[in-house]
Amino acid sequence: MFVPISVDTKLIPLLGMPLRQSFSARMQNAAYKSIGFDGCYFPIEITNEHLGNVVNALRWMNVPGFAVTKPNKVEILKYLDELDDLAKKMGAVNTVVNNSGTLKGYNTDGEGCVSDLKQNGVDPANNTFFNLGCGGAGKAVCFTLAHHGAKNFYVCDINESAEKLAEELNSNFGPIAKSCRYSEKEKMLKMVNASTVVMNMSGIGMYPNTNETWIDKTELNHKPVCLDATYNPLKPQFLIEAEEMGCKIINGLGMLVNQGALQVRLWTGHPEPYEIMTAEVNEILKEMEV
């Protein structure tokens, strides 16, 4: 999509590495066009090494804000002036708002997922959550669920990140989380079977490894709600098999669109253009099938 640039155009970069696979630029620019906002969202591949130099330059440019993705979501904290309360608790930022040179950090990743869960009838306060994958996305989602009243978590990963996430949740919200390693299969399956919402934030099953899953579908016979952060494919193997077992399934498309729409509101002040952004992502996915 060609976006004409003038001296008045608001520039909104995405800072991370790698970025070639990101849908965000097309999704954001479609939203700006639909709301009549003179803005241009574009990727800048940058790692931690030079992040500070780039951020300090953006601070004084015609930049209402910018997005941050891996590997910069924690490193960015060093260069911000203020943090939203929830971003401060989780220690990670994916969205920065620039107010005349003052930079404030937010995290819309978790809010995007929680909004999608609520739209699908999942009340955080009345469910027990199992989360596989305790990296940036998993951490943001669990912190935001706890912020919205969730009281019971089981978190799992291949390494110590699960224990660390459980400790941070318990430190910030009270004794609400227990952890296990992916190698502790029996313990993991007991946690899954004790949960009403099972979430895959690990990346297992995303393109190109679309035939992979992380659990035998028979372990889902208690019919939890099953969420997978993957949106390429729209129905990863975990969700295919969960649906076969009669589970309600939710893919990552709503999470992607919701978090991006929240960014639009923070940067422009316009209401979230969910429908336009969803349509653009669906168009990208159709193009990828050709």
C-alpha cells in the first residue's frame, strides 16, 4: 500500500529484529487511511545495541509514538520517562507514546488477548488458566489476566522462565500461580486437566511447522477453552484437535488485531478500528495462500 508522505505526516516506526514477517505495517496503515489520519507506520530493524540512539532521535521527530517488538521489549525501559502501571509490573513494553519529547511505555499485547477472551465469553475472574510459553507474549497475557482479576494460573515452559513468571505473578498479585517444566509431562498434564482455559503462547504449530502440537488431544476431554496465539495458520494443529474434542477454540487473530487497535487509539486518539484491521489481516493471509 502506497502512503504519500509530507512534512505533516506522523511517522510511527516499529523497532525490532527480524521484521520481514510482520503484518503490522499493512494493518496499521489500513487503519490510518480508514480514520483519515495522516500517518505512516513502517519497520526499522534494530537490536539492543543501538536502540538508545534511535529512541533518542525519535523523541524529537514528528513521531507520536512507536511500537517495540523482540528483542527490544525489555531493553526499551532504559530509555523511557514514564510507564503505565501494568507495563511497570510486567517489565516489558510494546507501545510507546511520545508527548512533546516525554516517552511513556505501555503493553497492549496482554490487553489484546484478554479483550478477545472476554469477547468469547471468558471471564478472567472465574477461570483457571494454563499457559504454555512464558516469553514476552505469555508473560504479557498472564499479567494482564491477573490485572483483570484472574486468581489461578499454571505456567509452563522448557526452561526457568516458567518459575520466574510464577514468582513475578505471585509477587505482584498474591499466591495465584504455580509452574512446571515442559519435561515434567505428568505434572504438566495434571495442570492442564485442572484448567478451564488452556493457552499456547509457545509458537509450537505456527508456520512453517503447522503439523506440530504439544499435547495429545485426549488430554482435552474435559473440554477447556483452548487459545493459540498463532494466526498463521488460522487453525493450528492444537486447535484442530481441540475442536475435535468439543472444545471452544480461539486463534491469535483477535489478539493481533486488538493489540494493534489499542495502539491506534493511544497514538491517534481515534476509536479502535477493529473491522478494518481484521479485514486487512485476512487479506494478507489470503495472499499468502496463493
